Amino acid sequence: MIVRLLPLLLLGACATAPATYQEGDPAEGFNRAMFSFNNAVDGAVLKPVAKGYRAVVPRPARTGITNALNNVGEPMSFFNALLQGKIKRAFRAVDRLAINSTYGVLGLSDRAAKLGLPEQDEDFGQTLATWGVGSGPFLMLPILGPSSLRDAVGFGAQRSVDAWGRFQKRTFDLSRTERWGVAAGEVIDLRAQLVETADPLIANALDPYSTMKSAYIQSRTAEIYDGNPPIAEDGFGEEGAFEADEEFVPDEEFIPEDEEEFVPEDDTAPQPDAVPDAAAPSDPTNADEAPSEETPVEDIPADPPLTEPLAPQPDGDG
């Protein structure tokens, strides 16, 4: 049945524009109360444990654990990318799983990223968005943190499949309690990563709730649109991209009414007489101009010529 429906799902994913997050916060009262509850639990349990984990476990070991946990999530990324019609991303997940599970020593080293195949996580919440399912109201879930109605449904559906849990049970024969212990380890690892990223942002925010909500929506929108979200007027609209009603094609050059069109002068046209220089002598033929009071040049006595005195001539009798 799933095989028969898969082509229809892929066709729907290609034909539907992704739906982002709706405006407003109709459940703000509940969300803020839950945010305070989560902060109390985090401050009393999660954050101290995460800081102790960071203090005890060296950074290379923590990085290896994070890589291994990300590696076991590649199969779900494959299926969700396939349901979204992202064939290239789907097979990138397969390549990453194969490379990191072998050359990366069971995923402890992200060798695929070093080979130019970075992680591109896909979940069922993103799949629902790609199918055009609306986000519904923003929700602050107990312990789990920020979400939306669509993402909460996607998270529940993905956890019900629990491919990683089934693998643990069948491969390692882990009991339910042991699997819960693995899940707790995943939470601690994630919380330890947020110590250096989210904690400073929330600590310096004027309104921590609004800051967390905005950061979550922006992050999820970027994931849905594969890092290229549309530009929205307010950042939260369903129809974010601006589109002009019709293409503007200017038919003629616009000239303001109070300005005349500039016409270049013709070099062959006669030029007006140049304005006489103020320092030049005035024209005596001009009757409207007062006669100059300066002494005519010809009336000024000339300086006597400079001559050298003649040397006295010697007397003929001498």
C-alpha cells in the first residue's frame, strides 16, 4: 500500500509550496507558563547534568558521541527527504550513513562532511510543511520546548515509528528501561550543545520567551526551505515572497514639470560676445561708460635710457 501511495506523495510534494508559520500567538498565556515550568526543570536538573557532562567528558569524546547519534538519524532523513521529493538529499543521507558507519568508525567521526557531504536533517514536521500542511499555533511543550501544532504531530508520528528504538531492541536486545536510558543520553548530549549556543542568547534577552520563540521559528523556516526561506514582510507570513502585480516597463523618459529637458548646445551656433575683463581698459567708444580717470599711457614720462658712463680717454701727450 505504501509503495502504491509513494508516487502520489512525491507528486504532491513537488506541486505544493511549503507552508511556514502562522502569525500571532493565540496560546501565549499557556506557552509562557510552560516556558517558566521548563526553565525551572532545566535549572534544577538538565542544565546541571549537562554542565557536569561537559566537565567530565572531553570535547573529542563529546563530539564523537554527537556524531554517532546524528548518524543513526540518517535513515529517517532518507525517508522524509524521499517523501518530500528531494531525491538528491535522500541519497545523500544514504551516502553519509555508509561512509560514516565504515570509515567513520560507527559514526564517531563525520568523515562524510570532510568529503563534502554535510548533514542535511529532514524530519516528518518538515515533510508535513512541504505537503502544505499549516503550522497551527506556536506551542511550548513540556520538557521538549518550543514547537508548533504541526511539528508536534510530526514529532509524535516519527517517535511512533521509532526506527532507532527498534534497532536497539533487535540488534542489542535492550529492554525498555535501557532504551529510555539511551534517550536520556541523547537529551543530555543535546542540552550540552546548547550551553555554548542558546544559553548566552537567552540570558542576554530582554524577553527570553519571545527570543526563544523567534529563534525557533526562524530556524525551522530555514530548515523547511533548505536554507533559502522567502522574504516576508513580518517574518511569519504564509505568503512571504514579494511579487509585483505586473512588470514595470518604462515607455518614455519622465521629465518633471518644473524642469526643462536638457538639450546640448550646438558647437556651430554663434557664441555670445565674451564679457570684458574687469582689469581690461574700457572702450572709449562706449558712450554709456564713464571716462577713465587713469593717466594715459602716452603722458607718463619714460624713464631715461640706461647707459654706461664712458671711461676717460688717455691724453695724447701722456
